[in-house]
Amino acid sequence: MLGKAFAMNEDIKMYLLIFWGIGMALAFLRLFVNNSIKKMKGKNWKVKVAFFAVLLGFGLPFQSWFRNAVLYKMDSAYLGGSIAMLVVGMVFMTFFSGYAKGKYVERKAGSSQVMAKS
């Protein structure tokens, strides 16, 4: 879809790039929040409430702004492709970061074994 937009010099190409970037940023945000939630075990309930209050305090206004100022004001012809690129960006970055984390853990374990042999 992105290649076709650039090859045909379509107007949607910038929207597709922007939404792909937003999708990747949302994937990183989701991974950060999931990791932070895992670290919440054993914390005081006030810390948990404060975390979710800050998360919702930033997330809900941004979501409202994005929906009203971006999605509702876009040309409806661009909306489907842009949303598809957002989802593709999220899926790509989720799999890529999982792959990168696996390689990092593998490399770290390999260097630990080399140091143990020394």
C-alpha cells in the first residue's frame, strides 16, 4: 500500500507514513505499559492508582484529540488506508521488538557463558 502510494505519487502517501509512525509509537507505548504493569506486583495500592491516573490523564485527552482533530477531519477516502497502516505499524513494531528482545537476551546469555568459561 505504501509502495503503491509512492510509485503512483498519490496524495495519501504522507498520511500513510504518519499513521505508520503513530502505529509504531503506540506499539512501544503498549509494551511500556505492559512492562510497567508487570512491575506493579507487590507495590502499594496508592502507587498503582497513581500510575493508572497518570496513564489515563495523558491517554484519554490525547485519544479524544486524535479522534476529533485528526480522524473526523480526514477525507474519508484516506481513512481506511491510514487506519490499516496504523495497525500494520503496531503489529510490525510489536513483532520487531519481541525479536530484538529475544536476540538481546540470547546475546547476553552467550556473553555470560563466555565469561563463566574464562
